[in-house]
Amino acid sequence: MAEQAVHVTDILILGANGQVGWELQRALAPLGQLTVCDRRRGDLEDLAGLRALVNAERPSIIVNAAAYTAVDKAESDSTRAHLVNAEAVGLLAELAADLDAWLVHYSTDYVFDGSGSQPFRESDPTGPLNVYGQTKLEGEQAIIASGCRHLIFRTSWVYAARGANFARTMLRLAADREELRVIADQVGAPTSAELIADVTAQVLAQLRHRPDARALAGLYHLTADGATSWHGYARFVIEQAIGLGFPLRTSPEQVLPISTQEYPLPATRPHNSRLDTRKLRETFGLTLPAWETHLKRMLVELAGEKSA
Ligand code: NDP
């Protein structure tokens, strides 16, 4: 009998050029053969192409780090945000179910309404305040409804040494301006793409060996430990950056706190972005670092690039 040529990929990564996608390439490499797709090879707006890609690769794990992440733009571009964050995710879930593959997906604290001051648990009621949060929630719901084996990691305030993020924006602005006015009444945990990728790898590695792997499928909150406001975050970045020799015009004292109302944006943001990570820590025996730890490391990396 002729041998059938079947191309089997272990892990298919989508959104490889994003902050998390980039780090996943490093973190997941020891776990198996990777097929790495950016928007050109895995476009989530092209559902037929996405179906063809997954069916050709037949991965045992699909990791979707692609998303429509432009929170303010999504308010006036809801059709595209919905296509990428909900419809395409639903298709990935359906394909994963057909292949009996795992689907790893990332979601956001913006699925919550941000009320109160306690960290949100996975089981708390959702109530997104903006289009981005609504479409991300619909993506989660599509995955759960599909019955595929899945891990959904909800995270917050993601940054990395490459890509667009708040920390890098603060550095850019502080190089030009003497004063920065930053929102002080929204609280969350800055979380590095590196941490998200490393935890993803650790969880997947454990699932391979745990007899109860199927029962561990589900929704998990994944952020760094602790919390701060955008103002506290900006101040910390600037303090550290000055210590590392960045030529900034803004001093930490010149980072001034303002309220959300003083900085209106198209998309409403939650005041409380805290996520309770206990389920993740206890299920997989993980310790999550304080938010400052990886942030310092990222700033050291940026300082090294500047002086190189
Ligand atoms: P980035 O914005 O850094 O990366 C998103 C990636 O998705 C980009 O590389 C982008 O491609 C890609 N993408 C967008 N549209 C498409 C498409 N139609 N087809 C294929 N790829 C597409 O996001 P992060 O890495 O920060 O986010 C990772 C996950 O974490 C996402 O699910 C996000 O919703 C979630 N999250 C992020 C937060 C944050 O603060 N950034 C906070 C909470 C959750 P291209 O480079 O070509 O534009």
C-alpha cells in the first residue's frame, strides 16, 4: 500500500508578529515542530484561507495570538473587529474540534465592566464596555460552545520590547516633553508578552504528561502579580529608564495624575482591570512574578539596544 503523505505540524502559531506571537516562537520551540504564521500566511479575515491552512497543517495544537487589538479603532470598525476576534476564532475552534487539537487563545480583562476594586475571577459575570471587549468575549464564547479542547488565557496591559505598547509610548513621549499627564483611576497589572508565552509553554508541557489534561481545559486569568494605575506604571517606567541612562526630559515628579474624564477616548475603558490568577497558579503550580520584575527586564533590554 502506498504511504500517504500527510503533513503534520505539532504547533501552529497565528499572529506571530505580535507581541505575544513573537515571544511564543521562542517559548514553544522546545515543545515540538512549529509552523509560524503572520498575517500574510494566516489572515484571520480570510476564513476560507484559514480553513485551508489548518486542514493542510493538521496541527495538534493551534495557538492563536492574532487579534484585532486597536481598541479605539474598533469602535468605528466593528465589522472587522468582529470578523477577526469572534468569527475567525469560532472557525479555529470548529477546526480544532474536528482535528481533536488543542486551541490556545488569548483574551482580555476588557470582557469585564471594571466595577468594584476586587480582582475578577474567571466565573464572574462579564459586561464589556467597548466593541473590542465585546468581540473578544464573543470569541471566548465561540470557543467554549465548539466543545474543542481549549485554553483561554485572559490577560491585561501587555507590553514587550518590540511592538506598540504603553511603556514604549511613555518612553517616546518622555524624550520629547517635560510633563506627562497620565490616567490614575484605571488599575491593572502590566504583563509582559514574555510571561504570557512562558506560562503558555509551561501549561502545554504539563498537559502532555497529565492524565487529567482534558479536564484542565478552560478559561484562566494570566497576569503578572500586583496592580498599579497607568500613572503608577508610567512613573515606574520613567524612574527606571532614567536610572538606565535614557535621555528623558520628563522626571518622575513631572508624571502627573489625571482622571479618565480628563482624557476622553473613543472606547470606554474599565476602571478595575484586576484579574484574579489563583485558578491558574493553583491548577498548574505556578508562581507569577510582580509586574515590576519583567518590566525592569524589558527596560534593560531596550537600554542595551540603544547603546548597541
Ligand atoms: P499585538 O497587537 O501586538 O499583535 C496582534 C497581532 O495580530 C499582530 O501581529 C497583527 O498583525 C495580528 N493580526 C491582526 N489582524 C490580523 C488578521 N486579520 N490576520 C492575522 N493576523 C492579524 O497584540 P498582543 O500580542 O499584545 O495581543 C495578543 C493577545 O492578547 C490578543 O488576543 C489580545 O486581544 C490579547 N490582549 C492584549 C492586550 C494588550 O494590551 N495588547 C491586553 C489584553 C489582552 P500585524 O502585525 O500584521 O498587524
